Amino acid sequence: MMELVLYMFDGCPFCRKVIREIEAEGRDDIKFCDIHKSEEDRRRLISVGGKEQVPCLFIDGNPLYESDDIISWLRDNR
């Protein structure tokens, strides 16, 4: 099974868009990491992805950016 981790923060409208899709699909296989609540999560996002941009879905440790790209990936990988 793939490891899926969504890096996000509460006030981000693009993050909310992705989270709405996750909720609509009823997915429970995605871990959420709020980079404004965890400095460790923020550092990991920057360390692996090279930038502090959210939303970012880590798919088995590989970052995928852009809310529309993340939603497309989620729909293709249900």
C-alpha cells in the first residue's frame, strides 16, 4: 500500500479544495501534516520538496504539488 501524506495548513484555500476532494471520496488512507502546527512537518516538506509550498501530497515520499494535479492523481488512484 502506498504511503500518502498531505502537507497543508488550515487557512489555505487550495488545501481546502484538496481536502474537500479527499472527504468526498471518503478516503482514509492519507495522513495530514499541518505545517503551521508542526515545525518538524514544515522542515520535512522543505527538505524533501525543496520549497514551502502547500498543498503537497507526498506519494511514497515523492512530492506532488498543485491542487488540481493532486486531485487528478487522487481520482486516478482510488
